[in-house]
Amino acid sequence: KEQFKIDFMGTVNWFLGTHFQWSEHHDGHLSMLLSQKAFSQNLVERHRCAGLNYNPRVSPYRSGCPIDSFPSAEVDESDRHFVRRRQSYRSLVGGLNWLATNTRPDLAPVVSFLASYNHCPSKAHMDSALYVVRYLRSTASHGIAFHSASASSTEAYVHYPFPHDAEAYHDATPPPTDQMHLMTGFSDANLGSQIGNSVPDGVEVEMFKYRSMSGFLIMRCGGPIAWKAVRQERCSRSSCEAEIRAVDEATKEILSLRYRCDDMGLPDASSPTLLFNDNRGTVDWAKGTTTKGMRHMNFRDVSVGRAFVTTKSISTTSTALSILATSSRRK
């Protein structure tokens, strides 16, 4: 208030379609849940999925049917069925993207895949998008939560990597106050396409489908504050290259967040931000101990080398980021 003119209008409950649910605990701490239940239910009703037999979906992906395995439709502006399907498809993917960018990180990878076919969606792509709507129906109340006493790690999903987490889990010892609330990043990537064995031998596949998917998740106060799942700009020749590009994307977002934290006087900018990845070669590359075979990566993907970011290795079995990079591959 000393620097900016601020009018306090009370506790926010709704903002741009997002519902803020506040909970005050007996110990004085505060919890908040952000969700877009109303928008999700409206999206389900608009696409006539509300009256279907209720069968909860555990994933937005159809098993054995990767989105990239379906061929694109031929663009024919004179075909009214195609034009109508494309219009409906774009509207649906736009609605899913609004959820994925606000309160639903679990939808980020599938939206990225679906958006690749906005100009030429086939009936199979439309079916895949409607499957996501059916998943949305059973998870409409899901969102992201924050707690004033939570550490920055994802103890709600994976119990790794900080030692104080294990203490809090086994004997209820609270984590050190100097390690609470600070940003923590996780990055992951897959190698190559998501097609697997879904396409028969001899079928021509578009080259962009062979590009890897990068994903990252940045946590603070027990909840995600930034996430992304995007297809990489070029094909990676090894899993290490794919992971390096994912780490580079995460580092650029962390740098932006650190500047904002510094402007708000938060302690996140006063110490290096931890970024975890499950590829040892990537972690070594970030530390400058790269081999000759990886020197070509130093010319472009070097954000982590110039940032106040400490990259560490994490077990593959404990990585929460797998959903943002590899969960779309179903055999």
C-alpha cells in the first residue's frame, strides 16, 4: 500500500470463472483450493456428455489409442461435415485449454496433442477430445490447492526428495522453516513419438509426430504455480537431448518467477531454486561436466547454465512429471 494504491474489496471467491475456496484451520494456518467446476460442468453439458452412463475415467487418454496415431483429415472447405466438425473441435479444444492453463495441469499434455490438429481434425481426433470431456465429467471438482504450512515439495504426490519430508511423514516433525514455501521445479521428457505400436509397419507418419514432449511443474506452498507440456521444436536424437530441452524450458519459467518473487519481496530469489530431473546425463550437463557428444547442446539450450538454478537427479519411479511428458503413451 505504500507504493501502490490498493482498494481491499474483501476475500475473493470468484475470479474469471475460478472458484476460490478458503479454509481456516485450528492451528491458524490457511488453505485454498482453486477449481473451475462450473466451467467444467458447462463444457460437459454443451457437448452432450452429461446424460451418458456414469463411468469414471482415471485418465484423459484412451488406452491403446494415442492421439498421434490417427491420420489427419483432408482439408475440404466444400465439405460441410468437415467444416462443422472442425468448428466444434476447435471450440472444445479451446475450452479444455482454458482449464489446462488455469487449474488443471493434468489436462496440459492431452490439450497439447489435440491442438496439433485444430486445422484438420478427423473423426478419431474428435472422439479423443470427447473422451477427455467424459474424464472431465468425473473430475469436475478437481483443482489445485495451497496451504500456508506446506513445504515446497510435492509430498501430496511423491515423497521425495527433501530429508525433512521423511521426518514429517514418519514422526510428524515439522520441516525447517527456512526450507518451507520456496519454489521447487520438476522437469521430464519422453523420447520420440507417442505412437508406439499403434501404427502398422509401412504407414507414412508425419515428421512432427516424432518430436518429443517436454513437461515441467513448479511447486510452491504445496501446490503448482506454473506448468507446461509442449512438443519440442525439433527431434531429439537421444533421451538426454530431450531432457535437456525440457530442463531449459523449466529454467526459463523459473527465471521469470524468480524476478516476480523478487519484486514482491519473497525469499525465493535469495537462494538457488532446485530443479529435479530423472536423467543423470542432463544433470551432469547442467553442471558443466558434459561429454563431447553433448557439446552441440551448449549453443542453444543454456538457460540453466546462466540461472540461479541447482539441477539434481530424481528417481524415475518418484517423478510426478511423468504425467506431463509420458502418460499419453498407452500401448
